[in-house]
Amino acid sequence: MVDVDEHIPLLDTDEKWLFEILFSLLVNAQKFTQEGSVTLSARQRSKDKIEIIVADTGIGIPAEDLPNMYQPCVQLQQNSGGSSHACCLALTRWLQVRG
């Protein structure tokens, strides 16, 4: 599902870089959402800030792994289905701090 405010101005950013980040987050969300939904939403938070959120109803990240989720490419524990979370969220954290 996509929920993007139609009044968001054009972004002055590297399109390829933004695409890679969003694509990675969406693929990861879809991979771990067997039932439910994955949503991409975007809203203008202030004159110079846009908030982009990828949300899902998937299995989530175990509480004990949360402190590691912004480390560069941390492989988190396997879930009950035998697959594991590969969290490469350091770039998204950098974007949040930089913004």
C-alpha cells in the first residue's frame, strides 16, 4: 500500500541513492511479512523536512536485537521459519540524524 501526500514538493536528492534505500527497506519488509501488509507513506513534516515511513505487520525484530539494528549490515538471529534478518539500516539512521 502507498500513502503519499500529494502536496509533497520535489526532493533535491540523489534519486538513485533514495531508490536503493527505499527498495531495500521495502524488500526486507515484504520478506518478513507473511500475512498483513507493507505500507510506504510520505508526509511533509515542516517546510524543509519530509518523513518517509516503511511499515509492516511482519514478525518484527526481537527486543534483544534492537540495539544492533543500526549497525552496518548486522545479521540478526534466525526466525522460526529458518530465515534470518539482515539489517543494513545504518544508512537510514544516518539520514535521520542528518535531516
